[in-house]
Amino acid sequence: MAEKLDVSVSEQRFRGSAIPVQSGCCLVKGKRHCIIDKNITLHKKIKILAQSLFDLPHENLYVVPAVRDIIQKFGRKEEAPRQP
């Protein structure tokens, strides 16, 4: 699905970087990239990718129902706790 939406997905090692880095989606020169930390669990990788794809226009693409369910389940970004 990411390929159909022209999103490149890659895994990188973040542990050795001198700056704090987080997995997620970014836009570089008009191209979307989803960069995921190689050292996180598979569950977290799936969640990050689903969140990255959820907001893109995928309704008209054929996607295996199980994959669509995962995107719907994990794609909803968790709301930050409210401050009193």
C-alpha cells in the first residue's frame, strides 16, 4: 500500500546518532518517507506505519481487508493527555 501511495519505507539504526531521532513520516523534496527504528518491536513498527498511512488518501485503493483493519485500528493517533 505504501508503494501505491508513493511512500518510501525504510528501517534505520537510530542508536548511534548524536541527535534525538524518532520513527515516523516526513516529507523531503516533495516525496514522503516513513523511517522506522530497526531496534523497536514489530508491534511498534506496524503502529508507526499504520499511523503514517492512515491520513493519506487510501480509500480508493484495493487493500487486503486485514491490512485495512490494522490501518484503521492503529491509524488513529492517540490523543495527548489533557492538562488541568
